[in-house]
Amino acid sequence: MTERLNGPQAPGGDDLAAGASPGPTDASTAPAASSPAPPPEPPAGTRPAGDSPEPRASSEPPASAQSPGSSEAAAAEPPARGAKAARLGPSPKMAVLFLLPALLLLAAWVIYPIVYSIFRSLYDAAGDGFVGLDNYLAIFTDSGTLTTIRNNIIWVVVAPLIVTVLGLMFAVLTERIRWATAFKLVLFMPMAVSLLAAGVIFRLVYEQDPDKGVANAVITVVHDTFSSSQGYPGARPRENDEAPAVLKGGDVVTRQSAQPGGQVLIPLVGLKPDAVAKAPPAKPAGSGGLSGTVWLDVVRGGGGTVNQIDDAEKGLGGITVEAVADGQVKATTETAADGTFYFSGLSAGSYDIRLPKSNFEAPFNGLTWLGPTLITPAIIGAYIWVWAGFAMVLIAAGLSAIPRDALEAARIDGATEWQVFRRITVPLLAPVLLVVFVTMVINVLKVFDLVFIIAPGSVQPQANVIALEMWRVSFGGGGNQGMGSALAIFLLVLVLPFMIFNIRRFRRDER
Amino acid sequence: MRKLPPVVAILALAAAACSNSASDNPAGGNSAAASAPAEAKPLAGVTVEIAAKWTGDEQASFEKVLKAFEEKTGAKVTYASTGEDTGAYLGPRIQGGNPPDVAILPQPGLVQQYADQKALKPLSSEVLSQIDQNYTPYWKELGSAGGQVYGVLVKAAHKSLIWYRQGAFDDAGAQEAASWDDLIGKTAQTLADSGTAPFALCAASGWTLTDLFENVYLSSAGPENYDKLAKHEIPWTDPSVTTALEKMAQIFGKKDFMLGGSSGALQTDFPTCVTQVYGQKKAAMVIEADFVAASVGQSGAKVGEEAKIMPFPKAGDTEPVVLGGDVGVVMKDSKGAQALLEFLASKEGGEVWAKEPGYLSPNRNVSPDNYPSELTKQLAQTIISAGEAVRYDMSDLAPSAFGGTDGKGEWKHLQDFLRDPKDIKGIQQKLEADAAKAYGK
């Protein structure tokens, strides 16, 4: 027992951990420590005899891995002992009899579907033309399917890592606070929500409109505290040849240049008259220097003379106006509330009047979460919300089982909290972290519901993942179950290594 | 062992309810008689399952029709919602040998597909005589496959409409448009100048874009080309398609013309765009079929006053009339199933349904007086009088892998076109590539 305890402590590195633990006190913590945190290398490597049933068991899916694995081991035990006469357990016939129900169920629900899927994947959509490996070739040539593979890679690389790291952080941080249980409960709560419901929730969270989508509401509030736009978003000159001003790279520029002493009219449209209802009516600028008016050339209900200031039309105040000559800004002013502006003291010459685009910048409206570029990160965010609590609970369980005295000893020897975390806690937790990570990888590879619900129809192709494509191709309108089977097998091949890895781990832990 | 017999009886009953022969009638009749005061109803105790895509208001309306059928015959009808993707719902059920008794298919293309799979039962002579009485031959053809009639159009949708908000038009001084150029150059431009987005698009639901395309295409290329393209006898790279897409780009290419620009439109699901026009009052027009009347009412606007309709303006020589519609088919050959379809195809059933908002009957004997609004009455008249001249929704006639699947084929490419309206040639090539694959099957 003490040997075993020394194992996990070894990664801690220094002799401070090993030296500080006296024998007798170990005895109480040792059994607890050994089960979740077995020594990483030695015992498994030195027991080759027990490995024989592994290849058989590894081809089975994870759900059934536990029970058949153990029963198989039990069944395999008696004959291995050899002596026929001194048999203690039931006869092999009996064992087969007991195994039979499980084997039958496995065969019907796991083996047969897999075999039939492989068989079906070699046939075409109708199911009567043999196409060989064409379906598999199509997976790697069709650009839509390649996108799904790319997305799955992003998912596998990003999601399990973040979930595990977050879970570890939560577990370590909640360990010592007073309301740990309540906090854990809240974090674990999303697990109680079905993935479909979680998808619906996050579809709303990611709405573009900050009035509806919480994500954008937060972002816009933060953004607006630092900078706010005070212009006329959407205002623009009329789009025809008679308009005195035109859009040039976002700025509104007069078509003809003006001289000091002249008057400039800049009619704008694209705003609701109601938006400037309180503004005073626009009026022509008085003479003196270079002057002009910027106003909203829209009358409620239509009518009015285009490009002329009518009675009901409102001035646009607070707009920055620049006088430009030879590509350089010579003077800058701002319109009064009635839309008039004056440049005084300009030297003679001809100037272009320009309203820079800062006047018309649209208010910051948050990010387009549901657009083609951000959709996959957005869905991964939702996934993390659901699973981080689960990872936390698993890791917290592992955490509570690591030997306290190792941590205490490190602290007594003067290790900082970070050092304790980095050099003691994490190495001792490594097996648990690995299991959480690998489980998440398997889980992520078959992600379906969140993508299906959160991505709007228009970005489904960009957000697509293999599992969703498999369903869509075979049932969701595609009607090609040959291709769907090929995708299913492809997915199985991707999941298999991680499953084998996990099963090996479980078996090692059992000993 | 004492407990077994009732269990067996229940199992037997369940099996009887699922099976279809007349033999379960007496048994069901007996149990009904025991529990409820029996009347002389021909189908008492019979259970019929019907699957359709309708949800919300449309489902509520339809359930009233089912109720009328239950009261008339004594049968019990259960409604199953298939969701938007009817094929995805029915496919596994057919494969599993457990289809609903009656299914309402949103696309006639599915009639052909399921008939090929032998999943449909021919209609009984009673249903056929109802069809002959109440429908023009054009509709009968739509429900046929291989010369055999399998389906009856129970609900029609008028897709050549533009809904607008009177208030927005008044504010801007905009007028109804008589032609496509008018719509773009005058109506939409005036609205945009007045600060109201002219169009709200539900582009996250791909079929709204195919509907728009079909109207523009039917109008600019004419019905003959329309038929050819629907059968994929001319390729999608045809110049007539280019013309239609160019016309659509007149809307898609202008940020000011769509509420939220193209990115906003692409995130908007049906029927949110209707709410954007009538509920939030952010946009002025929405190009949608008549069935959005229910959503319009829900947004608080009154059809005919605040919510008005203009016919889809001519973008070429043809006045477009594109229809959609739902075809009822029998999937399990039971008496109840045939009787239900007979009721839905009859004048009686159509008139019950017609009293609900958002319903338009293709049945020529359903008197227009039944419709709750003046507008629906006019629409019903146009469909029935147009007869053979109208065209059915093209994407619904296409194989569903091309014309009816989220994120694939026509839906996807028109959404991509909205995202980047400059690359018309590229979009046409992608459309053609997918169409060739889907039709080639």
C-alpha cells in the first residue's frame, strides 16, 4: 500500500512530498487514493497476462463496455486456473447460458447494425447497385462533406480541451468555498436540460438584435460604455443623377465644388421623418462665407419638391462638415440644429463639401453570431455551457480522493498555491482528466442536436458536422442511405480509437 | 397466469387498432358501446392517424376540420405533426412498416417518390368521384403517379403575392407596383428613401427564396420555359435563369432594400419576417404566400386594412400565378383513411376548413362565401378561374434533395446568392451541378 502511494507522489518531483508522509497515517487514505488515481506506469505494464481479453472487448461500444467486460473476465477466470477437478465456479456451459442474453442483445443491436451499415455503404441510393468504395470516395471529394470534416476537427480540437480545463478550474475553485454545493448545483444544472432545449435557448442568446439576444446585448452595452455613435445611421443622398451630393467610399460629397460666398444644399434621405421630429425645420443658410444646409429631404406621406427645402422638412444638426480642396481638409465645422453651416475665413478658391462617414456610422449592433463565420464557435460555446458542469463534477470527485497530506506537505514545505496546483494536484488528477477529455472527444465527434437547432437554415452548410450530414443525407431529404451508411462507418472509425483507449483505461483501473 | 388474459386482450386490441380490416369494427364497436352512448355512426371506434406538417395556427385550424369529421363519422382521428421536413418524418416510418393512415404531403414530388416505393394505396372510388366532382383535371394530374391517382390536393397556397403595410406606404407616399421595374425603381426606392426597409425576407427558410425565384422566373421566362426547367429539360445555366437572377439581384444587391441587410435576412426564419413588417413595423413589404394571413393577424394587423396584398408584379410578359399546395395520400388501406380523405376532398369538408383563416381551397365547389375575408375570396376566385394557366411551385416538383432540403441544392444556392449577389454565373453552375445529380437519380 505504501508503495502504491509513492507512485502518484513521484510526479510531484521533489523529495519534499515523499519525505513528509509518515507511514501509519497513509493507511487510512491509501485505499481511497489508489482507486481513482492509480500509478500511471508500473502495474499495468508489468501484467501482460491479463491483456488477452482486451482485443475482443475493444470492438464493443462504450455503453456496453462495463458489464460484458467484467462478466467476461469472470467467465474466463475458472478455465484459466486449469485444474478440472478443483473447479470452484460454474461450468462453462452455465457461463455461456448466462452470457447468452447479453450476447444476443449485443448482436441484434450493435453487431448486426454495424455489419449491415458496412454492407449498405457499398451500395447506391436505391440499394440495388453495387458501387464499391464510391461512397467513401465521395466523402473526401464533395466540398460540403469536407466542410463537415473540417468542422468536426475544429470541434474535437477545441471543445474537449475547453470543457476539461473549465471543469478543472471550477472543481478546484469550488472545493474550498462555503457554498460549494450550491455553486456546483448551478453549474451542473445545464446537464438537466435536454440538448434540444439548450439549442433553443442558445438560438435566442445569439439573436442579432440586442433587444432579444443576450450575447449581443452584453457586447453592445460594453461597447457603448466606451464609445457611442451620435450620428444619423442610414442617412444617405438620393440615388439619382440630379442629387447634388453622392456617396464616395462612405462619405457624402457634393457633386459640384463651391466657392466662398456660395451656398450649398445637401439633401439627405433614408431616415424616418419621425426620427428627427423634434428638430427645427430646415432653413436656407444666410450669406457670408461659404454656407449651406444639410437636411432630411423627406416629407411624411410623400410629396414635397425633391432637392429643395420644403416647409415640413427638418434640419439635421450636429453633422460634421469639411471643406476640401486638393484632397486636403481646409476647414471643419458642424451644422446647427436647423441644418445650416458656415465656413468663415476661407481663402478664395473652389472647395468640395464633404460629410465624413463618421456622421452616418451605424450603431454597433454586436456580432453576427449566427452568420457563416462565427456559427461553429457559437455552437461550441453552447456545448461548453452544457458540459462544463459535468466535467466539473467528475473532476471534483477525483479531487476529493487525492491524498490531502500530499498537498499539506507541499504547503508546509513552502510551495505556493500555484505550485501545489501545478505540481501536485494536476499530476494526481491526470488519469481523471484524461478520462473526462477522451469521453468529451467521443461525445463531440457525434455532436448533432446543437448544430441542428442553433444554426439557421442559411448557415447549416457552414455549421454542418458529420453526424448531422449523415442524418440529412440518409433521411432528411437526401434519400441516399448508401452514402449515409458510409458516413456512419466513417464516424465509427473516427470514434473507435478513443473508445479503445477509454476501455483500456477502465480495465486497468479495475485491477 | 391470472393476470395474463387482460394483457392479451389489450395487446389484441392494440393490434386490431393498428390493422385495417373490417373485422376490428365489431370489436371496437362493442367497447365503444360499453363506454359511451352509441349513435349510428358508421366509423365508431375506428382510429385514424393523420400526419401533416402544420403547427400552431394552421394545426389548430386543421384540427377543427378533423373534429367535424369525428362528429360526423364517430371515428377518432389523431394528428401527428411531421415538422417542416415531412420526408424525414415519413421515411423511417415507411421503412419501419408503420406509416400513418393518411399523410398530407407538402410536395407532389413526394407522391411520385412514395408511389415508386409502393408506400401509397390507390384511392377508393368514393374519393375519386369526389375529385371528379370538385377538381379540374389539372389538380388530378398533380396527385397522380404512373397513371394511378394517389393523392388529392386538400389545401392550396397562393404564392404570387406581396403583402404590404398600408401605414408604411402612407408615410412614404409609395404606391402599389404594376411591374417589377416599378416595384424596384419606385415603390421600394421611395420606401427606402423614407427610412423604412422595403422588404423583409425570411431567408433562413430556403423555400421563401425559391418562391421568389419561381415568381420572377415564371414571369420573365414564361410558362413553357418554367415547365422545362421544372423537369430539368433546360439547364440552370440557361440565359433565362440568368435574367431572373439578375432581377432578383436588384433586391439582393442593395443593403437598404432588405431589413438588416443580407446578413440579417439570412438569419430570419419564417414567419419572423411577417412579424417584422406587421408586428415590429420595421419593414414595409414581405413577399409571401396567402397562408401568412394567420401570422399577420397574430402580429396585430387586420387583413384588408393595415395588411394589404398586391399581386406579384410582372417581371416580363406573364402575370405570374404560382401555387403551392398539400396533397393528401392514403398510406394504410383502411376504411377510416379513405373516408377521411373523401371528407377532405368533399365540398362539406372544404367549407368547414374555409371558415378558418389562412386556408384556401382548390375545390371549385367550395363557395367563396365561406372565407372569412374579402381578400381570400378574391384569391380563391383567381385560382379557380385561372385553371390550367397557373403553375405549381417548381421547387416542390423537383426531387427533394434539390428543391426541398435545408442546406442543400436550390435552397442553399439561393441563400448563397443572397449572401453574394454578384456571382450569378457561379451560382448557376452550382445549381446545375446539384440539379443534374438530383434529377439523374
